[in-house]
Amino acid sequence: MNQKLRKLVQQLGEAIHESVSESPQIAGVVADIRRQGFEVMLMLEATIGLNEVEEQPVGALEAPKPAEAAESGEQGTFTAQDLHFLKSLRISIAGETGEQEDS
């Protein structure tokens, strides 16, 4: 990984940390737990995956506008990477992997 990319990934990690540490919702829940007589130690693990994007023709990365997709009857499709990510979050998509969507 080159230095510029390494620095950007580090900045992303710092931004995630800052977002969590400054979240009023998280601070409120932590305060509630402390009022119950417990000390809170919050440790989060973030996995950041990077895949180099292959060059595609101009316009190939543009998604159709919602109105265009609705008119043509198109539904969103998922790449293998999308499905892997959703599976890591324990989200299944009906019809994409042969599993039924969880309700």
C-alpha cells in the first residue's frame, strides 16, 4: 500500500473513532450504564477492505436515475463483493444467494 493510501486509511480510522467518541447517543447510553454502577470500556474493531477499481468506460459507473430504473422495470443487482459485505453484516437478499430475506 502506498504512503498516500496508507495515510487516507489512517484518516478514515481516526474519523470513525471521532464519530463514535463524540456521539451524544453513545455518550448517553454509557452514562446510563455508569449510573447503574458499572464502568464501561468500549472497544470497536473496524475492518477496512480496499479493492482496486478496474478502469471502465466513461459512464459505466453511473447508476441509472431512480425514475429511469423504475420505468424500465430494472431492479438493483449486487456484485459478489456487495453480497459478501452484506453477509458479513448478517443480511441476506432474497433471490441473490438462494436464501430468503430475513424479516
